[in-house]
Amino acid sequence: MPSLQIDTVVKSYDSFTAIKGVSFTAEPGEFIVMVGPSGCGKSTLLRSIAGLETITSGAIRIDGRDITHAEPSDRGVAMVFQNYALYPHMTVAENMGFALKMAGRPKTEIAAAVAKAAKILRIEEHLHKTPKQLSGGQKQRVAIGRAITRAPDVFLFDEPLSNLDAALRSQMRVELGRLHAELKATMVYVTHDQTEAMTMATRIVVMNAGLIEQVGSPLDLYNRPRNRFVAGFLGSPRMNFIKGRIVAAGGRTVTIMAEGLTMPIQLQIEPDADVPAVGDVVTLGLRAETFGTGAPGQIAVPARVAVVESLGRETLIYADAGNLRTFDSESQDGYLAAHRSSQVMLRPGDPLTLSIDPAAFYLFDRNGETLRFPPVSS
Amino acid sequence: MTSRYRLVSIGLHLVMSVWTLFVLAPLCLMFVAAFKSQADIFTRPLGLPRTLSFAAFERAWGIGIGGFLFNSVVVTALSVTLIVVVSALAAYVLARASSRRMQALYLLIVAGFAVPVQSVLVPLYQLVSAAGLLNSQIAIVIPYAAYGIPFTTMLFYAFFLEFPRELEEAARLDGCSRFQVFWRIVLPLSGPVVASAAIFQAVFNWNEFILALMLLTETRVRTLPVGIYGLIGQYSADWPALMAGLAIATVPLLIVFVAAQRHFVRSMSGLGK
Amino acid sequence: MTDVTQQGPLSPRGRRDMLSGAMLLPALALVSLFILAPAVYAIVGSFFEFTITSRNWVFVGFGNYVRAAGDPVFWTALRNNAFLIVGSAITQVGLGTILAAILDRGVRRGNAIYRTIIFMPVVVSSIAVAFVWILILDPNVGPLNAIVKSLGMRPPKLGWLGDPQISLWMLLVIAAWQNVGFQMILVLAGLQSIPKELYEAAALDGAKGLRAFRYITLPGIRNVLIVGTLITVVGGLKVFDLVFVTTGGGPANATQVLGTYSYLQAFRLGNMGYANAMSVVLLAIAVLFGWLQLRLSRKA
């Protein structure tokens, strides 16, 4: 169970830099998930680890061994590709044993390794089929089996579930988790799907524009995002962001007037953050599930239902609260997203009172750095 | 409405049938004349042969068609093999390269497509005769190969560009060298385009006339088209034998065409891109 | 920008470049040696006068081109090429398109049979085509004369290929007989690559019949038509086998084309330099059309 060390890796193309100096270490047996919007460099980084891209500077080490310039097959990595990349002219068994065959291992050893991997993935009955005869989920298992057969130091996954339908995807998530527990291998997994990141990772690496925004455990990132980007990227629906301005500051306590709210809000700044000055523009953050039910001390905001999304047991309400609007959401309408863990009989146009618990606010400074997290309720 | 539709449909069938018969008639004439006697040719130009006689085929064979056939098979097989192998190697390297220098090399090869062989006859003759390779079947294979490479490289290049890169990357991770990726992964999956290219070039080289006319001046080394052409002076009155010889040259191609029609269509639709 | 993998001649990158070079070399060598170098050599040779056997090249400057400009047979050849080019483009592309359109939408039954038979002449060698048509058009034993006579008409006195007024038209007919199938399959492939949904969407937008043809079909096969036309044009420019065997350029050089006339000058009369000059004219026109093809098909 080796570690994987990424050391100030830079990858430049002719006219643009995809990775701008990235470092992190995957400890032995860790399941690292790299997430970020498309074009953030996560796939390039994964391909650089695999040796499919040549990095411009920096170093990649597995268990302390520098593999920066090694051939892909000499690195001790195996990769599971987005489109499976199974060889169509070989059977499942041949696909899975190909790497060992290229390494010149004896036939019996290859057969044993293939059989073992097939057993782990429960694909024994498909070994003599060709990829064309398999369903999407089966192909994905074979692709994973091919990686397992090699017994690599590090497993690499490049959005492996994005071609599967929703039901199969959640099933494969569980299965990959089981596989990780069983193999206890070091894994690096790239996805743009935050559900996959939250459910499978021991640690998540959030990337944006060629840089790492934050590294941490899923709940740590969810509860204590370092900045507005991470706060907005993790969590569905997206965190509501409200513009505000510092009107008073005393000690580590600041008073904020939020756009669309008449009542000032007082918040404590985190001990390690710089206290903003009076007049600074800040952003308040509010997760959808923190809208309360009207308990004392909460701010009541009159609103109107704009869109209702019934998810069965739960309901998402997009509410039009006048001047109290979220900005930088993907839709430009500024509706606040509120989450109810119950079925709600509301229709668009219905009046609605939103209750905001001031303690639930995140606070970000003008540069998006986090000034305050809400306390974690357990 | 339906009766008008029927009328249109019959009209369209009529157009197709007329051209089909027009195409078929000369081909039939070739075979019919090959079975006629010399007397029949003169006395009954539109009639069918009175007896099914292979005499014309025997005469044709007797004056050397067999040798031409053998030469044609050798020259076609060698040149097509050379074209496919050389073009596939080059096209793969070029399709996987991104540098401007390599793109320039691709254009250089493709530029050969624009040069008609008729425009370089004199220099080609000088080149081949200076190398002492006139009247050698092996020697004509090389210019044939050269003139087949630009189009075949274009065909392979387009195919390799569409080839899924992930498969090649998986193979590299599995320990394949660059050449092994090509040999073990890409080539086994290129069957259709190889077949298309091979059949296209086989037809072309089997029928090639002008280079063979210029470079193969001795009867013993000639291929079918130029061999048959060379016999005309001596046997000009023997229409049945001439048609029998042409039938021998044509039938293999018609069989190949009917058996592998879809491969023709594939390489032709490549032209339209 | 420094590349971290460049570490001398034995680095992986270096080995990869060597392998690429080795895989590329045969194609480059063959094309350069047998196509590109001869093309350059033809241009150079067109400024000299020499014969097949002589090693003695006499520089004549533009003499060979001046000679061509004053040679009526050269102009006849050029005119005949132009006639065959324009005639072939109209007959072959036109008929090919009509037949393809009928196959695509008009007829269901017999589709494969029509397609197979009409394409057949494409694979037949032009030598066989030429001889079969010589037999068909023969004044003594040819079936065409027999048919014309049986219809009570009089066949041309000098023969179909012997009368310079008629023989060029006959060449056009033979070329169409051989090549319409090629154009038909080309256009058919283009027609079949147009997604059916486009016609359905156009029908919902109110475009049917001729308007669907104008706005969906024509743009869809535009590229194929350009390629087909240019293939025909270059074919008409390069024509050699058919003319060489059927008329040999005669009677009295009336059906001479650039290909046959430069062959005659080079290998029958020994005027290699003059033949080169005519070849260069042919090459220039071919390269022009090749460039045109590249430009036009890229645009779409």
C-alpha cells in the first residue's frame, strides 16, 4: 500500500497552463477524489500521474520512488477509463490479462490473476465473451477487473461512472467503496459529480482553474469550506449567496447589512481570519437545508413560491424573496433554494414565509475567503 | 394520388432499367463474342453464338494470356501489400502527431495525389531505365506503390483520427511500446479500412496501363492490359480471342467487386469528406 | 519552454521520434522519389531538348513552350481535353446524381441490382472497355451499325471512330458508360449520410418537395458534388488509355489529347523536352484543380 506524492506539478501547453503548481500526498490506502468544474485540470493531473501526459515541471513519486519520467507501464499504476477502453478484439479474459502478457508473465500466473479479479467483481461467467456482448455495467466491471489484475500500487479512475445510468451509477458507487475496503489500495478518482466525491472519498481534492482550492475529508469540506468556491461547489442544491456590507466591527464581532434584509446580522469571525473593515463588501452563505420553521430568534422573510421540485420524500422550493436574492447561481433569477425534508403542498405563486437562523450563516470576505463557519450541529 | 404515384414509380424504374441495360449490353457482348466463331462475328453481329465453344479462350491462352495473368497477379499482390503496409505506418504516425512539421509531411505525401502520372512520364522513364529496371515486374511494383500511397494514406489517416485514443492509452498502461500499440491494438481493429484500401488499389493496379506500356516493353514481363494491347497488331482480326482475353482479365475483378461491394462504397464515401 | 523529458538521444522521447521516423520513411521516400522529384525533374527538363538515349541536354529556355504555342496539334489536344472535361462533368455528374436520387428515394425493388450493375464498368480496365467499344462501333462487324441499318438509317461513312466529327462524342459516351456508376455511388453515399430527422424537421417547418431538396438535400451533398466534379475534371485531363487504344489520337490528330500527344512526342518521336513541356502544362492544371478541391471541400 504505497503513497502517492504530487509535488508542485505544472503542466503547460503551447498557449495555456492546465496545472499551475499542484501538490498533495495520498497516504497509503487512501481513496482520493479529485473534483472540480470541467477544464479545472483534474483529468490532466490524473493523466500525468498515469504517464499519458508529460508534465512541464514538478515531480510525481510513488512510495518515494520518482516516476516523473517513467513509461506509463513502469509506474505501477492502473487506470479505469471513462469509456471503458476495452479492446474489442479480445475476450474479457484476454483484456484483463493483457498487461501481464505484455510483461511476459507465464500463462498460468495470468490465468490465476484473471480468475481472482473476476471473482472479486463477480464476472466469472463473462470471461469468454467479447466486450461487444456486455452491458455497460459489465463493461465497467471488466475495466476495473483489468486494473485489479495488474495489482498496481495506485488505481486511477477517470470519471468511470459517467456513462452509466443513474441506478447503475449508485450501485457501482457502493461496489467501488466495497472494493476499496477489500483491496485496501491507494486510489485516485476523478469526477465532476459531487455525490461520488462525497460518498466514496476518504479525502476530496477540490480543483479550480489549475489550482487546488482545498483538500480534506468530505464532511470537513462540506462544513468548513475554505472559500466561497468550495462552499458553492459541494452541496446540492447550491449554497445561497447573499451580498452584504460590514456596517460595524468590534473585536471579532461584525455587523452586516444584507441586501434585501432590513435587520442587521451579527456574526463572530473565526479566530484565524482577518477581521474585515467597516464598509467592506462581504458575502453571506446559507445552505438550503438551514431554513427553519419559524422558531424564536429566526428572521422571517416573506416570499413567494417560484418553482417546486418534489423529490418524493423531500421537496426543493425555489422562492422569490424580493430583494433578498442569491447571486452567482447558474440560473440568473436569484431565487433562494430551500430544502424541506417532507412533502409540501405548495404551488408556484403561493405565499411563503422563510425563516432564517442567523447562526446558520457562512461569511466570506471580498476575495471569497471564509470568515465564519456556522457551528456544526450533531 | 396512388395511380399517379404508380406512374411515377414505373417511370423511375424505366430510367434505371434503360441505363442498366445500356451498361450491361457491352459487357454481355464481350462474353458472347468470346464464345463465337470468327465466322459468326462477321456474319451475325447481333446473334448469339451457335455453339458454346471455348476455342477462342484456347487461342487466347495459346498466345500468352496465361503469362500476362500470372504477371498481373504478382504485380498486383506485391504492390497492394506494399501500399497498405507503408501507408498504414505513415498514416498512423501522422495521425498521432500534432507538430507543424509533421502536418507539413502529411501535406507533402498528400500532394502526391495531385500529380498525374501522365505528367511525369519522361522523368519516370529516365529514373527507371537509369536504375536498369526496365522490363522487370518487380520494378514496376515500386512506382505502382508510390502512386497508391497518397490516397491510401489519406484514407488511413482519416480512420486513425477517429480511432479511440483511450484504447491506445490503455495499451500503453498495459505495457505496449508505441509500435506494439499499433501492431497489437490499432491494426487488428483496422480490418475494414485495410480491406477497402486493398481492394481499391488492387482494382487500380490490375488495370493500370500507361506505366506498364512504358516500362514493360517485352512480352514476357507484361501484365494483362498492356499484354493484350501488344497482341493486337498480330491478331487484329481474331475478335473472339481478343474478347476471350479481355474476359479473362475482367472476370476476376467483377467477382471481387460483387463479393466486396461495400468496401468500394466505404472508400468512396471517404472521398466525399 | 524547456521540456523535462529531453535528456539526450536515448531518452524515451528520442526513441519515440526515431520510431516515428522509421515508420514514416518508406512512404516519404517512395512519394518523394517517384512522384515529387519526377515532377520537379519534368519542370527542369521542359527547358531542355534531348532524346531518350542521349545524355546530351541542350538548354532551350522557353523554346519548348514557344513550340507548343505554335503547334496546332497541341491546341487541338488542349481543346479536346477541355471538351472531354466539360462534357464528362455534365454527363457523368448529372446522370450520376439523377440515378443516385432515384435509388435513394424513388425505387425500392431492384435497388441492389441496379446499383451493382451500373457500378460494374468502373472496375473494368479501360483497355477492355476500349476494345469492347471498338468492336461495338466497328463499321464491318459492329452491332451498332447492324442496329442502325436495321432501323433503316445510314451509319456514318467513315465509321463512328473514324469520323473526327463523331469520334470525340463517342469518347464522351464511352467515358460516361464507364464512370456514371462511380458518380452515382459517390452521390448516393452523400444522400444517405443526410439524417432522416432533417427532412422530418424541414417538413414540420413547411419545407417539402423541391424546397426540401433546395435547403436540405443540396447542402447535404454539396461536398460530394464538388469532389465528384473535380474527380471527373481531373479524369478528363488525364485521359490516356481510352483515346490511345480507340483512336490513337487520330484521324489526323483530330482526337489527340495532352496525354496521348506528349506520349507520342516522347516515345515515338523522341522529343523528350517538348513532351516535358506539355506535361508541365498538364501538371499545372492538375495541381490547380487539386488545390481547388482542397479549398472548396474545406469550406463546407
